Amino acid sequence: MVIVVGTVIGSGIYLVPATVLAQTGGHPGTALLIWTVGGVLSLLGAFTYAELSAMNPAAGGLYVYVRDAFGRFPAFLFGWTFFFVIGSGSLATLAVAAAGYAEQFVVLGPVGKRGVSVALIAVVAAINVRGTRQSAGVQGWTTALKVAAILAMSVALLVVGDGLTAGNVRWWPSTVDLSLLSSAGLAMIGVLWAYEGWQYAANSAGEALDPQRTMPRGFLIGTVALVAIYLLANLAYLAALGAADAARSTRVAAEATAAILGDAAGRAIAAAIIISMFSAANGIALTLPRVFFVMARDGVFFRRLGEVHPRFGTPAYAVLALSAWAVILAVTGTFEQLITYVIFAGWIFYALVALAVFVFRRTRPDAPRPFRVPGYPWTPGLFVAAALALVLNTLVRQPLEALLGLAIVLLGAPAYGVWRKRREDGIPG
């Protein structure tokens, strides 16, 4: 549960609510509905992934499920995309967002923001190179701190703010048309970014104690808690600023707190938010290198990434490689571009992972399943259908970003051919 909540609550809930409100015409009811649907979709995925992690609690979780269900090539494309887009992009986006909130304290400018982003990634990398236990400890206390901060902020804003009771609030649009539905689909990208990270816990299942019991419980409790926290925070922002001002905000959490409780409180919550983003970045660096570690051991990725550091006993080279590429993305991409790349590419493969449940139910009917996804086959089926609908809507509404993300995925095909040939010839990667 700590990994799920700690990895997910990063930058999204402090930045995305304003964008979602703006994209839905400033109607709070529509925005909250989208946050709820995004949470339900994540819960459907959590149910599905919980069965997979309980059945096969292996290090490199999602990569292993795709490999065992569909073969090495789709699994390689998944791992390739996780390295170059999904994982590194998530880490970079958190670093860029943290730099944006750092301006609550000092004017940084473009160069200063890039410096803060690089510094955050470097610190996270150093912690995870030195040891999993240290990283897990950091994850525990930073998660506790940020959950306490967001709950305290939300309660205070709801008690003091009056934006929810204003007579001029238009909760719902007067008509529902295709344009509104398309905009809602675009807003869902940001919402799913805010929920992004619950999937990563499966990658460290091989190192968990009693994973067949703890992994499903962590997935489910963590995801339900996230939905509740996110809806509470959205209501708090609306209470503090009202729908119109919340939709125009660039740092909605800090600005809402400052508006109701004063500038000092705004800076305090900004500090908590930066810690929150650091915690989420640490969760990514803790879990994702396990995927690249297993790929390297399979002979389809850089051999060095499959090595364990002789002193620290961690996949240090995988951590450093992921962090180095994240630095490049952080200094060259904007927050919005990075979100689109991550969500578009990620949900192609999250759907593929969910399809693995259907494959294993057929090919491994007698495998131990301490947890079985409720509502099978409808639960994983709805998750897959919703994921594909999101991908198609992104192609229509943001074709350039979507096609660039797809191009990075397809570049993995010739790369796989090279690694497979080297493996067959006995040449180290």
C-alpha cells in the first residue's frame, strides 16, 4: 500500500485539477465525475493486476506477465517503452513539476528550473543506488508526510472556504454533445496521470514479504484510498477558489491554501508538495529498474543493467540509466508534453498486461490464484476497453504527441532484432 500511494501521489493532484476544470468548461460536477471515472478505471486495473501479482509474484512484474503471456517481442516493446517514455517520462514530469512549485519560494527562470529538476533526479538516483532499504525507508516517511499534508489542507479549505456554496456555481453543462465528450476524454489524460503509478508496485513483487497476500491487498486498499483522497482534494480547491479561479490556477494547491489561510500556509503546502513529488519520483526509481534488470538477464537489453552493485546489492546501473534518460527528458520537454507521452504509450501496454489475465486463465487454469479478479471477465474487459478508448481519443485530439509516442514504441522493433541476434550469437549485450 505504501508503494502504491507513495508512487501515485506526486504532482498530478496539485496541478491537474485546474486543467480538468478548464477542459470541462469550468463545471465542477463534470470534473468530479471524470475524477471518479478515472479512479474506477484504476480500481478495475488494480483488481486485474492483483490477480497477476498473486499468481506470479516475480521481480519485473508487468514485463514478466507480458513475456509469459504473449512472448518476448511484445514484452521487449513494453520494457523498451517503459525505459524511454513511461518510466523515465514519469520521473522527468515529477522533476519538472517540482521545479515549478519551487518558484513559490524563489524566482528560478528557465535555467534554474532545469537545475532543480536535474538535482531532484540526481538525489533520487543516489538514494536508490545506495540501497533498497534506505529507499523504502524514505518512501515510508515521505508518504506519511504527504498524505497528512493533503488531508490537513483539504479539511482546512473545506471548513473555511465558501466556493462550494456560492449561488453562481454551474455544476453541470446545459447540453452534452460530442465535443464535450471528446474534451472529457482529453481531460481524462490528466486525471490518469494523477493516478499513474499504482501499476508499478507489481514490478517489485519478487522482493515483497508474503507477496501473494500483501500485493493484492496493497493494490486494492491503496487505490481505494487514492480515489477518496483525490475527490476530497478537488472539493477543497473548489471550496477555496471557486470553479472559475481554480480553472485558471497554475499551482492550484498552493494558491488555494494561500487564498484561504495566508501566504505562509501557501508556502508550507508548497514545501509539502515538493516532498510529495520527491516521494513519487523515489517510488518510480525504487520499482521500475527491476523491469530493466530482468530484461537484461533475458538478454534483450543492455547487459550492464542486469548487474547487481557489488557493494550495495542494488540494480544500480539500471537506476542510473533510467535517471540519466529522465534528466534528458526533463531539460527538453514541457510538463504537458511529457504527460501526453507517458499516458498514451503507457495505456497501450497497461491494456496488454490486463489481457494477460485472459491468456493465463486459459493456458494456466490450475495455477494457484490466492486472489481472483472479481467480476471476471467483465472487470478486465472494461479496463481494456476503456484503455483503448483513451488511446484512440488521444490520437484524435493530440495526434502529434500521440504519434511521437507511438514512433518511440515502434523504434523498439529494430532494436529487438539487434539484441536477439547478439543473444543467438552469444555476444554480450
